[in-house]
Amino acid sequence: MPHHHLQSLAGFPIDLACGKPALNVANADHMTIDTSCEAELQELMKQIDIMMAHKKAEWDTQTQALESCLELRDQELSSLKNARILHYGASTHKK
């Protein structure tokens, strides 16, 4: 699929591959996408959706790994605090 670069002219994108406006203005209140580019835009949106789904899955996996690591560190910290309390308490009773 060839890459089409959009360039702006008076605020409207121009498809350099077709050489015509990517948007048609029917009236001031209504804009429609040029049907010659619609299929390409739909394919591009589909590819973007797939890429975003992959990225989201990757981020979810990383987030889950970080949460597991954080939970483990919290448990270690809690254990160290308990050990310190026990040690401090035992050393004060020996005096």
C-alpha cells in the first residue's frame, strides 16, 4: 500500500498522491471524506487499532509485572519492619 502524505492548503488536507482535496465541503455545515481515499483511511485506522491493541497488551503486561514487584517489595519491607520491632523489643528486655 503506497504511503500518501497529507499537506494542508487553506486549512484543508490535500492528498498529494491524488492531488485533490481529501475533504469535500458540500456546504458550510457539512464535510464528507472523499470516497477515493475512504478505503485507504479505513485500512489505516484498522492498522492503528491493531497497533494500539498490541501496545495496550504490552503495557498491561508491564503494569502487572511492576505491580507484582511492588507487592513483593512491600512484603519485604513489612517483614523487615517486623523483624526490627522484634529485635528492638528483645534487646530492651535483656537490659
